[in-house]
Amino acid sequence: MTIAVWLGFLLAAILIAVTPGPGAVISMSTGMRHGYWAALTAILGLQSAILLHLLIVALGLGALLAASETAFLLVKFVGAAYLLWLGIQKWRAPVVPVDANAPMVRRKGLFMQGVLVNLTNPKAIIFIGALVPQFVNPAEPQIPQYLLIATTLCLTDMVVMSGYALAAVHLGRWLHDPVAIRVQNRLFGGLFVSAGALLAVSSRPS
């Protein structure tokens, strides 16, 4: 991959990352509620799902999902249901003070939430499937190119999601009273439900 091609891919990766979506919601929600280091656990889960998406595309399964209406609908509704479940859990979360020192078991849960939020979004797989092949030279070895693409996508997304989380952390420092915490739970619960609803009614990418 030439420098010019990589810069084009980097620009595309930045635009993808800064577009608000479920990943931004979970990064901000976790950062505000538990602090940056707990949010980083969820962000790493998001990156793991991106790597799985790339593996699927590299193996050619992304094209299969894109071609199969049944497969697309199945994964789409699983993803929408998971986002709705997260929203309900957040809405009903107990009103307790902000604690940046979340226990390790909670952080393991956050990692899996990050994985599932990105993994159950079929539009992400199809989008990566449509974007990545444009930057891969079929005449050159594939593995080095996919490694560079994976590194670029993950580092870009980590920086952007960390920015969302850190912004929420600074806001979260003011959320120590029960009323404000309840508002935060309802706000992010509503955002997760909205993201799930939008995914459920979304159409296939053209």
C-alpha cells in the first residue's frame, strides 16, 4: 500500500470513527459512569469486534452476508435486540455514586458489551466489506495489507472513542447527586434504545 492510498484509507477511517453510533454511546456511558479506564475496557471490546469484522471480510463471508437477505435480517435483529436490552438495563440501573474503580468482573462484562455492540451490527460488516477491498492490491501479499488496515482502523477508532469517553469523564465528575445520576441513566438508556430502533428499521446498504 502506497502512502497516498494509506492516507486515503486513514481519512475514511477517521470519518467512520467520528460518526456517532452505538460504539460512541457505550464509550460515553461507561466513561461517565465508571471512569476512563473502565471505558477503555469496553473500547478494547469494540476493537476486537472490528478485527473479527476484518477477518470475516478477508475470508469472503462479508460478501455472503451482503448477498443474503435472510442472514442480514437475522444479524440485524439480533444486534437491535441487544442494543434495546442494554438500553433497558441502563434505564433501570440503580442510582449509586460514580465509581471509577469498577471491579474486575464488571470490566470483563464491559469488554463483552463492546464486542457484542460492534459484532452484532451487520451494516458495519458490509461497510467494511465495501471499503476495505478498495484499498487492497490483489497483486501484492494480502496479509501485510490487512495488518496495516487493521492497525489503522483500530488505532483510529480507539483514539476517537477515547475522546468520547474522556469528554464524558469530565462531565461525570459533576454527577454525584442521585437526581443527576438518574438523568444520566435515562439519557444513555434512551440513546441505546434509539440506536437499537434505528438499526431495526434500517435498510440494507446499497
